[in-house]
Amino acid sequence: MSFVHLLLFLTQTIVVEQGDTLLFMAGDRRLDTMTLGVTTQTLDNGGSVTRTLSARVSPDRKLYFVHEECLYSQPESVFTRITLYTADRKTILTETRAGLRRIAFAITKFHGRSLILGTVNKDFSRPRLELLRPGRAARVLIAEDVWPKIAQYELSPSLRYIVLHARRPVGTRLMDFVYERDLGSGQSWEYEFPICLTCRRSTIAIRVDDQGRVETVYKNEHRIFNKSGEMTDLHLETEP
């Protein structure tokens, strides 16, 4: 490492997530900290507000966002806000939701340096996914009328494809589906998983590449799908 690169490394601020604390670092030097978690405050009207702060850090540790959720008891209501920052704590963008919609921390995350915003109804139904980038209009990836529940999702590196582990009622049970959407053409397919993962309190791992190839992993079962939704492989992989 050259002296110039070493100097940049030692002076460049990064953010590190450590439990319920964010650490702001320059090399080995700690510049500041931010504590996350839950606090409750009594209000003048006799009610209370429970405030939850959560955060995620980008893979390169140069960006982070803070998700704030405030639950009010009187009258019963919810307010949510997400703020995206650089590691040196400069605000890039802020989004808020209140009333009928809320920002869902569970399905809001980074994809590289891009932010995927997940919003839901107050009862956590009708999820919507949007791609947020500073200076650009929000891009809808999944509209709120597509799936009643999203357990998890992944995007291909180039943002061409998105794959969901989604849930929908089938009869009296909430069944699990794999759903892929080509964000360029708008074409999509879905596959009903043969096992009720919700019933077993289990989940699957999902991956998608830039050719639209999807892989799902449940325990040691690997399923491979092409971009048309055809299962091209099903095999078992055992631990070495």
C-alpha cells in the first residue's frame, strides 16, 4: 500500500455496525458512536410514544440509514422515517410514512450503494419495493397489489432481475412462493413451494444472477430455475 493510499485509509470515515451501536471510524480511531434501540416517553396528553431506532450499513461501509418508528398510544397511530447518510453523517435523503402506510425495516436494505425502500400497510400487508437513488425519481420494483406478504428478496448485481420469497393464502394456509420479475421487460413467473415453510417456521435462501437464473436452497435441497421459470435442476448437497 502506497503512502497516499495509507493516508486516505487512515483519514477516510467509515461506519461499522456493532450490536445496537454504530461506530464511526477513521482507521483505528473512533470518531463517534450512535446508540440504537427502543425508548418510551410519556406525553402531555397522558399517552406515550415508543420510539425504535434501527440501522443498516452499506457493504462498503461508506453509507448507512437510520429507520425510526414511533408508535403513539393516544390516539393510536404510527409514524416512520428513514434517513440515508454518508459515513461522515451528511444527509443524502429522507422518506417518511404515516397514516395508512409505514416503512418496513425488515424489507428495506442496501443493494450495493443503492437503497431499496420497503413500505407496507399498518398491518404489514401489501408490501411495495422501490429503488431510491439521490437525484432520481423513485423506481417501483414491486407494486403493493402484487403480493400480500414478502418474506425476503434479492436483486441481481445489475438490477435487471428481482426474486422474492413471497406468501399468499391458499385455502386455510399461508403458502410460500418463489417469484421472479424481469425489471426490464416486466415478465414474471412464480413457483409454489411444495412445502409450507410458514407451518414449519422455516425459510429458504434465494439467489438470482444477471442471466435471470434463480437458485433456492431449503436445508440441503437446491432448486435451479431459468429466467422463464422452468426448473432445470433439483439436487441434494450434503455437508462435507
